[in-house]
Amino acid sequence: MSKPILFLALAAALLAAQCGSPAAEAETASQQEPEAEPESYEPFELATLRLEQNATDGDMEVVFELTGGDEGLTRLKVVSPGGDMLIDYTSHGDESMGIRKFILESPEPGDAESLKMAFPEGAYQFTGIDTEDNGFKGEATLNHALPATAAFLNPEPEAENVPVEGLEIKWRPVEGLSAYIIEVEAEGEGQRAAIVATLPGTAQSFAVPAGFLQPGAEYKVAIGTVAGGGNRSFVETTFTTAGGQEEE
């Protein structure tokens, strides 16, 4: 027998021996065994999803928010009303702490209909397992009805020379809301100052805290209307404060 043929024969024999060894058989069996199910399931601390639109930009997305128990989740699955697996997360490594809280956002396609087809109305099923092998289950219903948008009263859209003190953001009220979300964010390069406030659905104004606004700066302000089921509609604009350096 020539050396090349002998080498191939030895390699084949060695491979066959490894495949037939107890360790190899155990490894193969473990790869084929289904995941063990927890003995019982508890409710997620939080398991929601919502439809959210930015009416100013004309885009829309679906947002998932999930929180397990005290320990991190090593497995998480979300199944659509039609039975499609939307999320299938598994952490790897014996020392993994898992992930306790998830905030996941869909893409923002140019047309709303494609998003609604990808995320149909109905009940979504959530299941998870944490690092202690505790099981979690939850269900959340998505609908495509969006709340009406608010309208800015003060400051007016694209307003200039807005006072840095005593600014009260006002809007035309929308009936039947569970809440408003107000966001004020500095727009200048390197600026990170931002305020996010959640107000009752009966609110009609929000006073910007003293000292937050700086002279001669640009800010983005957004007003979000929140429906009872959690869906949100945002409108936004910008304004510039008074007191900037005079042009030479």
C-alpha cells in the first residue's frame, strides 16, 4: 500500500473511532436533545409592544419592551399572531448573566402598510427562561390604531428669540388620551442636554425647568400623544433661544 493511501486509511479509521467514542456520542446526543422546559412559568415583569409614529417625519415603527424577573434571561422568544418566530434570543457561555431588560425597535420603512403586514394586529406570545431556569410567559395585543396628534401653541414652530427663562410649552389638547410625552433636546454640536417628561392625558402645558435652556441655542421639542393601548403619535419642531452673540 502506498504512503498516501495508507495515510488516508489511518485518518478514516481515526475519525470512525472518534465518532464511535462515548464522548462523541454524548456530544452528538446533547446537540440533538430538545431544550428542557421549566416546571412552571411566571408572568414577565413587563411585556408590551406598541405602534409608534413620528407624524412630522412620516415614519413608523413597532417597539417591544420586555423585563424578566430579578435574574437575566438566557432565552427569549416572541411569536406573532400567525405563529411566526419574530425574536429568538439565546445567550451563550456558562458564565452568562443573561439580559434582564429588552427594548427592541423595528425598522422604519417608507410605507406604513409594509410595517403593518410584517407586524399584524393580534396577540403576541412571549416566553423566556432566566439563568436560574425559571420560566416566564406573557401576552400583549398589538393594534394599528394611532392617537391623534397634538398641535403646538407655544412656542410656535421654528420660533426664534424664545426666552431662556419661564418657557411654558403649550399645545392644543387631544381627547381620550392616557398620557402625553414631552421631549426637549439640545440640537447644537456636542450638546447632550435633554428632558423627557410623561404627563397625564389631561395636561395642556409643560414648564421647562429653570436653567435648562441656554442663550442662543437651538432645541428640538416633541409632543407625543399616548393612547390607552400604548400606541404613540409624535409631532416635533425646533426653536432658538434669545441672547446669542450679536453678529459683527
